Amino acid sequence: MTNTQRLDHVEDELETVKRLLVSTASYAESANRRLDELTIKQDRTQSHLDELTIKQDRTQSHLDQLGARVDQIGEKVDQVSDKVDSFITHTQRLFTKAGSEIEETKARTERLEALMLKLDRNFDEQKSQFQEFQLTTGAALERIDRVLDYLLRQQGGNPNPPS
């Protein structure tokens, strides 16, 4: 092989190396562009993940607040339920007491009605007895009056009877 041939061969090899370098550079640039695009996409994805994390934190915070409110409402419902139970118990006691008082009042009213009937009968009886007494007393007074008249006539009009 001559020097010219060697030189041609080296030039061919250099040309091949040059093509390989251009191809490698082109591949590297393409890979770099692709890497840059992936980095941008990764940054966007990370940004979306960060936003989702913030939204998740907000949602968790809202859920925690909602849970606290539900607990408060549950406590208030329990308090109202206790008050309603107490009211019902107290009302039942009052109704029971009122029922007893009503029964007692009914019993007293019945006794009072019986007593009033007895008093009415006694009054009617006493009225009847008084009317009889008046009649008999009137009749007795009339007889006494006649006896006095008779005695006065018997004495002959003597106003001073003998002693």
C-alpha cells in the first residue's frame, strides 16, 4: 500500500469518523431536545402533582372542618335529645300527677254531691217536719185560745179570776 492509498484510506476512515461524529452529534442533540422536552413535561407533571397535593391538603382540611362540625352537631343533637327526654319524663310526671289530682277531685266531687243530696234530703225532711210543727203548733194555739176564751166566759167576764 502506498502512501497515497494509505492517505486515501485514512481520509476515508476520517470521513467515516466525521459522519459518525455528525451522526452522534445529531443523535446527542436529538437526545438533548428529547431530554429537555421530558424535563419540561416532568416539571409540568411535578407542578400538577404539587397543585394536586395543595388541593388534597385543602380537601383534607375541609374534611377535618366538616368532621368537627358534624361532631359539634352530633353533640348538640345529643344535648337536644337529652333535653327532649327530660321534657318528656317531666311531662309524663305532670300528666300522672294531674291524673291523680283529677281522680282525687272527682272522688271529692262525688263525695260532695252525695253530701249535698243528703243535705237536700235533710232540708226537705226538716222543712216537712217544720211545716208539721207549724200546723200542730198553730192547732195547739187555736185550742189554747179557745180554752182561754171558754175560761174567760166561764168566769163571767170577771176580769180578776179567783186565786
